[in-house]
Amino acid sequence: MTVRAPGQRRVAAPWVRTRLRTAPGAAAALALLVAVTAFLAAALPLAVDRYDDAGLRRALDTAGPERTTVSLFASVTDLAAESEGWDGLEAALRPEALRDSHATLLASAGRSLPLDPEQSSHGVRTTEELVVPDPGLSRPDALPPRFSLVAQNGLADHARLRAGRLPEAPGTVTAATRTVEAAVSTETARKLRIEVGSVLHVPGLRDTPLAVRVTGVVDPLAPREAYWSADPLLRSPRLETIPDDPQRSQYWVGALLLAPGAAPAMLGTPGFPERYWRLAPAASGLHGHDLPRLTSAVASLASGPLLRQARTATSPATESDTALDDVLAEHARLRSAIGPLVAVAVFGTGTVAAVVLLMAGGLAADRRRAELALLRARGGSLRGVAGRLLGETAVVAVPAAGLGLAAALLTVGGTRPSHAVAAAAAVALLACAALPLRAVAAHRAVRVHAPREDVASVRPSRRRTVAELTLLALAVGAVVALRTRGVSDGPEGAEGSGTAGAPGVSGASGDHLVALAPVLVGMIAALVLVRLYPLPLRGLARPAGRLRGVVGPLSLARAGRASGSAVLPLLALLTALTTAAFGGSVLSGVADTRDRAAVLAVGADARVTSPQALPSGLADRVRRVPGVREVTPVGITHYAQPLDGRTTLQLAGVDPAGYAALARHTDLGPFGRDALRATGASGSDALPALASPAVADHYGTRPFAVRLDDGALVTVRIVLVRERTPAVAGQEFLVVDRSGLPAGAARPTSLLVTGDHPDAAELRRVAGSGTQVRVRAEELAGHADSPLRSGAERVYTAAVAAGAGYAVLALLLTLLRAAPERAALLARLRTMGLTRAQGRRLLVLESLPQALLAAVGGILTAWAAIRLLSPGIDLTALALAASSSPAGRATLRTDPVSLLVPALAVVALTVGIAAAQAWWTGRRGSVRELRAGDAR
């Protein structure tokens, strides 16, 4: 007995420190769980922003500066109305006036539309092409070239001098000036045969032409950037055809780069000069989440407040022209189609992760049930107990969440950390609240002994029934919405979707209910299975009692006495299995669609084509290329003409046996190897033909004549009808035995190659110039060569993998919850004579009912979810680079591997854990498990 001296203060042990010292392993496990979950939650919005930004920049890069640059221009006609005489016109074209207005335009866009000052430009140009008849210039069809005069700022900063010097404008240039200096690009000089010192005479308003002396040839420093590519004519001349000319005569069109100070001289030409300002977006400053703001800014600059500001700074008649709004709209459509699919996986994985956090709190509450019951019996209030539990959990969870957030910010990075902080904070809040809420729910009333809570005795309350019916109504509504309008609202909802949808999931439709549809289906299945689970157990209890041995009846009775709070573990497993099967089916559908599109585009594993007949020995050389297994020669006549006057069609001459094998290999209209074999001499009988449905509907099975490109006639008779065939594409085609064709038409123009990964570089080298080589693997890679698509696939795959990991963790927590009781049971039974083998069978058989319930329920739930939701899901945008493809619409189909493998893994893992637990318990002995007073 301890005697306390008078006046001695009582020292109370700190609650949090005591609990952490008592169970350091549990605290470390919780910290690890929270840290990993917070890392995944914080990394999601950062990763989505990352691939969304990359996708937007790729869209702008693919479109090119010619489409993405915003051009403002004011014509000379409007200048004449504003200015007073020639002096006013000349002053408006001088570099000082343009420079000031350009600076105002750059500042007016602000943060809404980030601009690149280095690539933005301004100047004066002629809008009409001016004919230059000087001898010595290139004339493809004896037509003189035409030039545009361009006086653009910053030539010295964006070009490297190849020869001569840069043009200058000495003195004051006016409309009456008859001699100016200019530079040309290297490509313009080479193609139009211009040299330093050449003098080009541009027509003038009167009889005297404007003499343009070429003083330098320049190389663009960044030819693909906006300065040179907003108007590609500055760096590259182009060939144009005279309209309505039967001979299709061509002439060159180029640009002469004048000094900015020489711009007023354009007033003395019939070129109708205009001032222009080109505003180039800064790709590094554009972000996918800013898409609505970018779209609004571009619209304002095209016809809105920003255009009014531009007119104030330049001219009241200034107009705007850009295709940037179309580029942003295309990106928004792709984004709105991909985002909701990612949201489905994110919501599924998020649900499983939340359930695991709640299960971890429930496990801690169950392990400390006696301790908390004692606290309540000794007068502890619910608020006090919950506060202490919240404090001890927060000490572990909050730093762990902060560590996970820091790891996500360091490894993934991003421009919007606020979303990552919010996600990590949500994880920390749920982890902190799980244990106190579970303890409050379990210890509302002070009890000495807890009632039975197994599935065979617990009866659902009315509140639970109402909650389940509410969830059922939500699930039905979500499924109906998804089937009727799909996972995306379409392009109309894309522009404002930057902040809607799942946290960090850009492009989502904003309808969380639709994205939660698979989760709700899994939730309903879990509630239904928990209600139905006791029925077969009760039905099997009596027959099992008649069996010999104790393992079978005891395991069944133990399974019936499992915890009644099995909804959370079953919900985690069903949601994870549904998400895994759904995600696996999505990824499998994307891969199948891409492969099918690549096959339809190429017709084989590789294809060598030429406008003319291929060399006779090329097929043998191609066969020797690494990776090539077989080569099928095909002679294609692209404009075969049936004699009845029908429009032209494509006729392919093939070797029937080899082509039939190719059709079977590609699964493009397979047929028998002898179905197209010609039976008679060349031209004597009608050739058996494979036709498209359109041709077959028109001609039927009667013989008809077809005129080939060389004028020869061949008679064919349709014997097979196929929608697709490897050699040719389109709606109207014929395929015949080339041995029955004239010699000219029988010569191959294409080689269809089959094999395992043919060497594309070697194929191109062997094929030589004048041929086109297309490889199926390259076509396949082209569909995935998009940061938005590839990034979405990676996030989707990671979400499914994380969901599977959390499902395994949920299974481990479920078995860990029952581990002490099972260990005590085995110890007691071993004292009664139960062998180790019987103990292993007991634990395995006890675990099997719930594992089989989860596996079978997961398979059925995933199958039902996919079948119910597939009509509203279109995978085309995620799978293919083009909005339309010969492969057609990519629909969601059930993938058997994704359906069965996760479910079987659940059963195998459950059996393995139960067997391992029995083995470990057998090694530890029975003394520790049978200590008196040990609550089990």
C-alpha cells in the first residue's frame, strides 16, 4: 500500500504518452496507413493537373502557331479614314506607333491569357500578293512568282545571318520612296533562286516600281515558334495553283522581309498594306484547370471587352482572327470525355480507402472494448472519452498525413497544392474521427456485458432499412442517368468543368452521383448479401450436425457467429472487386479498340505501298527483314470503273491462299483459301470476287465487266461479301485472284507483311524511296501518344491498383480482428484433442463462407455493374487519337480476366492467411492463450 505524504500532489500519467507507450506497434501501423493514404490522396490531384497541363500544351503544339496565335489587324483603308493625308498614314505605319500599341495589347490580356512577349510580334504587311516579273527567279510553269512585303519587328533577335547584312531604312521612308532593302529566309532564297544583291521590282501605284534590294539571307532561330510560324510564308515559300486552270499551273509565293522603318513604302504599292499584332500564348503559363478562363479570354479577345480595349489602343476598325478557341474546344471535348472515366476509378478507390480507415478505427475500438467499457462504468462521459481518443489519434494521424502530403508535393509536384492539401486534410480528419465515432457508437449506454452481435442473431433495425432503401434509390437513379446520357455532359459541359467532378479530376461532368454509380451498386450488393448471409448458414446448420467429425459443424457454427458488423469489410471487398473489374474492362476495351484501329489502318502487321508497281524482287527482300514471317503481294487499282456507269471502286488482285491466311490473321473478313481461286485462263471466265456490301447489293451474283486503269476489261462475279478486308478500305471494293488479271494490273503495288514486330527502320531502308511504309505497332503507339490519354490511363491504373491494395488490407483487418478469438479457440480445442491439421481445416472452413460470399458477390456485382453501365460509357475518346475511326465506337465490355482473377485472389488470400494463422498459433503453444482472466 502506498502512503501519500500530507500536501503531496497526485501525479497523473499523461493519457496520450501512456497510450503510445502501451501500443507503439498499433500507433506505427496507423501512422503508416494514414501516410500512404494521404500520399495517394494528395498525389491524385497533382498527377491529374500534371497530365492535364501536358495535354493542353500538346494540343497547342499539335495545332501549331498558325492556329493558336491571336491576330489583330487594321487595314490601310481604315487608316485612310482615320488619318489626315499621307503624313498621317505614314506615321501610323512607323515602328514607334506600332510598338506602343503592342505593349498595351500585351498588358491588356493579363493573367487570363498568358502571352509570350518574345514570340509575339507586330508589323506591317501587304495583303495582296505582288507579281515580280524579274528574270532569274524560279518559275515552275513559266509563271512569275509573287511576293508579300512584310516589315516585322525583332528580325535581328529571331534570325541568324547566313549571308549579307540585315536590311536597314536610312533616313525617312515615305510612300514616295522607290528603293528599300529586304532580307529573305534561306528556304525562300534557295527555292526562288534569290541571292544577296538581287533587286526585285515590285509594282507601284504608278508606273515606277518599288525596287527591293536583297541585302541578306537569314536562318530562323526557332522556325516552329510563333514569330516565324504564325505566318509560315515568312520562312517558307509555297506553291499555289491558278484557280479554275485546267492545266493546274503553279507559281511561287514568298515573303520579302523589310526593315520596320521601311513600312511606309508599302503605301506606294497596290498591295493594300495593313498593320497587324500577333499575340502568341505562353505555353508554360497555360494550365488545364484554367481552361474555362482561357476560353473566356479568347472569346473576349475575339469579340468582347478585350477586343474593345484593343481597338482603343490600335484603331476602332481593328479586327481579330484566331483558331485558338477551336483548339481549346477540341481539348475540352477530349477532357470532358476522359475525366468522368477517371472519376469512376477515383471514387471507387476513395471509397475503399475510406472504408479501410473506418475499419482500422473499428478494430482499435473492438480491441479496447473492455478498457472503454471500464472507463464508462467509472463515470467517464462520452465527450471526455471521445476527446481523449481523438487526441491520441490526432497525435499520430496529423503528422503522418503531413508527411504523406510533403512526399506527394516533392515527388509529383504541381501548380495547385491547395487541392492536395485538402485531400490530405480529409484523410487526416477521417483517420482521427474513426476511433472516437466507433467508440461513441458502441458505448452510448453503460453495459457490463456486451450483447451478441453475430450475423445470425442481429436483426436489421428500421433505421437501417430506411437507409438501405435510400441507397437503393440513389443507385437506381445513378444507373439510369448513366445509361441515358453517359458519363459526360458532352461538349457543352466541358468548358465549365474545370472545378467540377471528383477532386482533382479535370473534365468531370460535375455529376458525382453518376461517377459513384459502380460504388453504389457495390454498396447495395453488400447490404443485400449481409441480409441474405445468415439464411444459408441457418439452413446448413442442422444437416452439418449429422456429419462425422467436429470440424465441419464447428466451422459452420463459427461462421454463423461472425461479427454482425460485416458490412464495412464486405463493402470494401465488393467495391474493390467492382472497381477492379470495371477498371480492367475499361483498360482492356481501350487496348482492344486501339489494336483494332491499328489493324484497320494498316491491314496487316506492316504495309509497303507505292503509287506505281513495286520492283519484282522487293517481296523477297522484305521477307528477309527481321521480324517478318510472311509477305502477301497485292495489286490495287484505285479507280476501276464498272461498265454500267456506276462510280469508281477499288479492285485488289491477290494470291487467294496467302490472302486468306492474312484475313484470318487480322480477323478482317476471313474466308476459305480456295473461295477466290480463278478456275479458267486469264480473261476467259468470270473471276470469283469478294465484294463490299454496297457493291454486292448493286450487282448481286451476276457477272459484270470492270474497266481497269490501263483500259483493260475484266469480268467478275461476286461470291463472297465482307464489310472489311485487309487490302483496301472504304465502302466499295472488289478482291479477285490476280492470276486472272492482265499483266499490268497483276503487278503488286502493295506488300502486306505479317510477323512478330517487324523492324520498321529496316523495312523503310529495304523499301527505298518512293514508297510508304506503315507499321501496325507505330499506328498503335500513335493512339496512345497523348499526355491526356496516357496520363489518364496511368492514373486509372494506379487507382485500380491502389483499390486492390486497400481491399487486401481490408481483408487483413477483418481477419486480424478475429485473430485473438481464433487463437484462444484453437488453444482450447487442442487441450481437448484437436490436431494441428484439424485446426488448420477449422480456420480455413470458418473463413471460406465470407470469402466465397465476397468473391461470388464481387463477380456478380461487377458483371451487373458493367452490363448496366456500359450503354452510357464511350471509350472512343480515351482509346483513339481521332474522334472518328474505322474501328467504330469503343464500348465497355466485360473482361473475364479482370472479373475472375481478383475474386479468386480474395479466396486464395483468405485461405492462405487462415492457414498461416493456424500454423503460427500451433507453434506458439497453448499456455499463453489460456491464462486465467484473459478476455477473449
